[in-house]
Amino acid sequence: MTDGTEYLTRLKRFEDFYLTLVIICAALCVGGAVVAILLNLTVGILVAVTGAVLYALLSPRRAYSLLGLRLKNVRGGINVTRADCKDGDTVFVPDRIMWADVTSIEDGAFASEKNSKVLFIHLPATLEHIGKDVLGEHAERVTVFFEGSESDWEKLLKETDFDGVTVMCSAPLPKLEKKKKGRAKKSETEVDL
């Protein structure tokens, strides 16, 4: 089982890329609106559309290349439509991608041939739905680590069948450490001279 260090590195790289992409695309859209108003409507529209196209093309490709996840934003939440292993025998599904919680895993998301060696799957407590046959043929040998409680897990099992799958509840996901603002507090053993 992978400890999650490589996954956290890739998640951080994706979040940095995504934030930069959003800033660039927003600047292009605002710049396009300004150009459209002040100078030329056609050129302004082209600049704004370029920003939207860049976002639409680059963010899903980068999410898949770094995290092995195909994502779809639905009503403020993130759906995982496909997850392929990037960490040897372990698949990680994060609880959040930038500003939105991961709330759903769609039918057959883990069933691809690329996951034939997957033994461990880490799932977040933010999930509200797990689709049918998400594991495909690989179900019998997979251990699922679920961040939520057993009662949270039971609520997710409405449509899917996890018979034969070992599920460990209350298993924390590896998390990115947030930078703390301000000065660090002095420990009790430190004394000002």
C-alpha cells in the first residue's frame, strides 16, 4: 500500500496549476470584455472565448495526468467519472478539488483495465453517492478505506454492491498541510531573554 506522499505531491501540483489557470483565464475573459467595450467587439469576444477554451481543455487533462481522475463539476460538487491508478496499487480520491467537494463516484469509475493491479482505494467522507458496479471485476481483492463512519458508509450503499469488498471506515485520507499565517507561537519551553 502506498503511503500517499506521491499522491499529495501530485495533488499540490494540480492545485497550483489549477489556481494559475483560473487566474489566467479570468484575466483573459475580463481583458476580452474590456477590449470588446473599448475597442473592437469581435476581438474582445475572441479573447474571452480563448480564456474559456483554455480552461475547458487544460483543467480536465491536467487532473487526469496528475491525479488519474476524470472529473465533472455538477451543481457545485465534483463527480468522479473515472479513476485510474497512479500510485502502484492504490487509488486516492480527494475530499476536495480546489473549491468544491468530491460528492459522487459514477457507475464503473474504477472498472478500467488500468486498475487490474489496484488493491487499495481511499474514499473521502464528502461522498453522497457511489454508482453501480464502480469496481467492476476487481471487487473481490480490493480494500476500501473510507474516511467517514460506518453509518455514513451504509447510506452510500443504496445503489452499489460491495459484497466481498473489505471496507475500513474512519480511515483518514492523506491531506495537504495548509500554510499557517502569522508568526508561530512560542513553545512553553522558549523564554525571552
